[in-house]
Amino acid sequence: MLKPFAALLLSFWVIHASALELKGKAVQGSLLRGQLTPGSQLWLDDREIQVADTGEFAIGFSRDDKLHWQLRWHTPDGTESSKELVLDKRIYQEQHIDGLPPKMVTPPESTLARIRKDSQMVRQARDRIEIDTAFAQDFIWPAVGPISGVYGSRRILNGEPRRPHYGVDVAGPVGQPVYAPADGLVTLFVPDMYYSGGTLIIDHGYGVSSTFLHLSKGHVEVGQRVKQGDLIAEIGATGRVTGPHLDWRMNWFEKRVDPQLLVPAQPDTAE
């Protein structure tokens, strides 16, 4: 069970200025959570950021986002403030995997319709905006085990460069429990997508969602609300994999962010 480790927290303040607080590590691929005076408005460059009635909000950055951003906010008393936000640049790993069946590197024509349908279901699940501030919780690991893949790494499959990897892979045996890393609403569960196999999405609110791939079994249904630490699924080896593991991914709207930046180091028992 991961619940005993829920108290292990990883967070620090990167900005605390004029009624705005921002928590997290300011690097490419990060999800930052923050707090404003309730009723405030916030912009990241020219993009207006949704702020909850409580004043909580989230902003995310993709793997290769630019480094310099401008935060502007208006508080209910009419005060206007701004702050430059500078991200640290990251260097990503390359991973070479050879000996894969050709159809798993370049899918056959007969599977393209299925792949498009899978992608559409995932997009629809992420398009909804749940009014929930579960994203502000301190996340826990959904599973504990050796890290076999990290965010941002680019895989070279049979010598061909592919798209970067956008999750953190936790190796484990088929059937190992997977727990909810934070509260949320289950918006998708499909047991057999072409690439990702058993696929489950939990919406944590305001554009923040977790996706769990290659599952062997799900323990929740679409529309079900879960609490942090609830059993949601089991690790598997479904879809395009070279062995059993959990691929945990996170999004802030269209931005793919790094889940590993939101959790503490795994406990020593996982090493």
C-alpha cells in the first residue's frame, strides 16, 4: 500500500509576491500550483488562467517550452501586479530499444482506424474541465518500483527516433496494485488500446489529469470519484510494451507535464 508514504511531501515556494504564491519546481515539464486572493484574475503571457473560487490555480509547461514567461494578476481590490517567471532548461535522456517487431514500431495500415479512435477517446476525456481543486494536493506515487523510463526521454526504436516519452515508468509484476495519486474523477477506462493497452484517466480539476497506461485490470468505472490512495487498477503488460510496468502521465490541458516532479523520492523499500 502507498498510503503510509502519503505524508512524504516534495514542494517548495518559487514565488511569493503581492498576494500570489506559487509552489513547485520551475523547470520545463513542470506543473506549478498556486494561490491568489479569491476573486483574482491571472494571466500567463496572454493566456488567462482559470482560478478556483478558493483562489487556487495550476499552470503547466511542456517538455520544450520557452524559458521566459510573464505572470500578471489582478486582485479584487483593483491591484495589478506582474512577475517574470523563468524556467530552468532540462537535458533529456535517449533510450535505444532494438529487436521490436516491425508492426510495433510502424503500425500496419489495418490498425490506423483503431489508433485514431483511441486518440479521440483520450482527447474527449481530457477536454472536460472538472471544477475540483484536487490538483492542489501533494501527490503520492501510484505504484512503487524501479524507474524504467523517465519523462522527456527520446526512444530510438529499431534505430528510428520516435516521439519523446511523456511519462514516468514504474516497473512491476503484472497484478501489482495501482493507487490514485490524488483525488479525482475517473473520465476514461479502456482495457485494450492499441499503443497503451489498459488505459485509465483521472481528472484532478482545472485541466490537470493523470493517465495510467498498460494496465492489466481496472478497479474503477467512468464517473466514479476516487480518493488519494484508493485502489484503481493493476500493473500490466498490455499494448506496446517490452515488459510489465506502469506508465504514469500527466496533463495540464494540452501540456504534457512530468509527474515525477510532483512526488517525493520513492521509499527505500522500492530500491
